[in-house]
Amino acid sequence: MRHFLSRFSPAWPALLLACCLSLLTSCGGGGGHHQPAAGTGSLNVSIGGLPAGVAGAVTVGGTASYSKALTASTTLTGLAPGAYTLSAASVAQGTGTLAPTPVTQQVQVNAGETASASVLYAAATPLALGLQEVASGLSAPIFLTAPPGDSRLFIIERAGRIRVMQNGNLLATPFLDISTLTTTSGERGLLSLAFHPQYASNGYFFLYYTNLAGDIVIERRQVSAGNANVANPLSALTILTIAHPTFSNHYGGLLSFGPDGYLYAGTGDGGSAGDPPGNAQNTNVLLGKLLRLDVNASSVAQPYAIPPGNPFAAAGGRPEIWAYGLRNPWRYAFDVPAQLLYLADVGQGNWEEVDVRPVGQAGNNYGWKIMEGAHCYNSASCNQTGLVLPAIEYGHDAAGGCSITGGYVYRGAALPELAGQYLYSDYCSGWLKSFSYSNGTASAVTDWGITNVGNILSFGQDGQNELYMLSGTGKVFKIVRK
């Protein structure tokens, strides 16, 4: 039998051989390596040790301001010859951390060659938290905040002063002193400060304090034109005054701008035990509520407007109300990445609670004085229909405490393994705890072993989202890695 090639032209074998040689050449001999373009080099970066779904954090920097962030193994091509530095950062895995080895390394890339570097991740030592003292000698530091991105700390003293800490130093001149407008009788005083989201351009900030008559005042002020560390003393505009008759406690006291750009205010129920007037469940009064106001065009003629979506804007209650059924909210916090609101409400005599709800959910009834925590306050009248029950609660005992101090969800950069956890404390016990929240459930409650720092008056958050604890000893502590 004749070979099947004999049926074709005598030139066919030579043509077939040429094609095969051409294919071999185009495949680079079958080696599969990146061949650097003329005059440039390549860098093969291997990132290992990461579980599925966990991204690395490696940055490659080099000549001509070259910078490239990597999350997994890759080969970088077209690199100018020279020295390149790889910097690797720890990454979070659950509540633990994966640490890189090495943290930094330098690699030489040559023209026409492929250099190699590797980073290996492994489980690091479990996170331990400690407190770093950053200020002392203060008078009842009740709140701490800063404009976004600002390196200064603004510390509220309950007697009416706002102190500025700049470059680690407490400035002698207060940012603002309204001590002649308030008193510290009972739970009164200057209780919080909120910077307008456009503070960098408009200089507006808002105060929550009690006046000499004991009523709640929400007020707008403005920074001085010529000194960023001093407020303009003549800039006051009263936004809202809320009557608080009879008792000198349960003022709530936190102002905060929500992710929607509106100003929120948490008010207490008016004081004493058991909310005698029934304010918290009465939607025709502003005590025992979370209020929501539009202050973006405030004027003497119209200090605030009612934002769209407020549940009683049309009828059924005061239009300023966003949520109700609160005893003494101390404090609340918006977690913008997760779009959740965390609200700590001080209990009567048995239970402390933290409620967690979606940011945009209006009209929530948090239950007081039908409920204390998840328990009926009065079993004879305990209709729980439509009530929001706590995400977590704890009792008044030796292991618990007496009065919750709400904090924040951690979103800073220094403690990545703490990201997404809500931190809180207790005024009497002074411990520091946290929990995670997802799919409607709180989990991973952790006691961080913090003790002996005095009565915890409040938490604070700086311009880089790092967190602080404020003590009745007059000290401010930053939460740090131990």
C-alpha cells in the first residue's frame, strides 16, 4: 500500500516541516516563561499561605515612582531595570491575623531577565488589646471626636469646655468655652460635639448641651476665620431647644451625622425611675427618642427642616422623631460600610442593651418602658408587638456592670483583625468588650481584659477612625495593640 502522503505534491513534506518549525519558534521552545521586552525586565511574585477567599496585601515599589498593589501571585512585566522593594502587610482572617514573611525585601530587576520574590503568610499571635494614655488632667472628659482626616483630637469636658490636642499636646486655650451657659448638676453639661460633613469648607459644628434651666439645647457654631484651633464665640445659632422638666438625669446627649448627611440626636426619657410621664412611648414629645434633622441650610428663620422619610412627618407624632422607646441612649454609632446603626441604651435596674438596626430603617420602637433589655419591665402590660429587641444584653451583677457605655464599630487601619467588631464598656465595671454582627445575629463576644481605668464615661473616634476610652479619672486612653 502506498503511503497516504504520496497522493500529494512532492513539496508537501518540506512545507509541513517548515510549519512545525515555525510553531515551535512561536511557542518559545515550549518553556512557558514570560520573556521581557527589550530593555525591560520582569518580576515573578509568589504569595503563599493564604486560605481560599483571603487576599494578600503586598505592595511593589520601584523606579520612576512605580507602585503596584498585589493580592495574589503574579508576574509583573515591562519593568524598568533597577531595585524594587516589596512591602507586605498583615491581613485579617476572622478574628485572627495572618502575618507575612518577610515584611520587606528588595529585588534587583535586570533588562531581559525575570527576577523572583516570595511572600509567605502564616497565623500570627492572637490580637491582644491595651490602652495607651494620651491625655490626663482633664475635668470629666465626656466625648472625643475630630473632623474626618484631621490629626487633632477635640475633647469635650462636661463643664463646658472643648479642648484641642495637637501633635500630642493639649493646647492651653480651649477651642470653645460655654461653661457660663451650662451646669454639671445631675447628668447635665456639655455632652457632645458633631462636625458638619463639610466642616473643611463651611466650618460648622454642632453642640448638644443642657442650659441653666436644665433643658436640652442643640446649637450650631462656626470655627474662627483666622484660627483653626479656636471657635468664633459670636457664631451661635440655636437649632432646637427641648424642655426637660422635673429631673436632672437621662439627657441622652449624642449628636452625630448619619451617612445620609442628616443630623441625629439621641435624647433620654426625662429622668427618674420607670419614666413616670411615659415619655419614651409618647411620640408627641421629643424625650426618649432618636431625632433626625436637616441642618444643611439652617438659618434664624428656619433652624432646621424635616428630612424625607421621617416616620411621623405627616401625622402621628412629632416630625423630628426617627425612632422611639429609649430610656437613656449612651451612645450610638453608625457603621457606614455595613450600613448599620448600633445603639446602646442604659437599663433601669437589671439589664443593659445594644440594639442593631439597618441605617435607613425608620420608626423603630426600642421598647422602653414596656421592656428592659429583652425582658418585660411590667409583666402586667407587656405587649411586645412591633418592638425591636436587643442584639445583646447583660445583667447587673459582678461580672456585668451597672450602666452601658456604647462605643463604635472599629474601622481604623492599625488593628485590621478588629475590623467590623463593635466595642463597648460599662461605666461601673470599666471592662472593654466587643462583638461581631451579621445576618441579624451578634456573635464572638470578646472580653479584652482591660481593667482598672476608672469609670468609663464615653468612647471617642479620631479622624483616622482609631478609638479611645475616656475615664472619670480625667484621662483619655487610645485602644492599641498590646
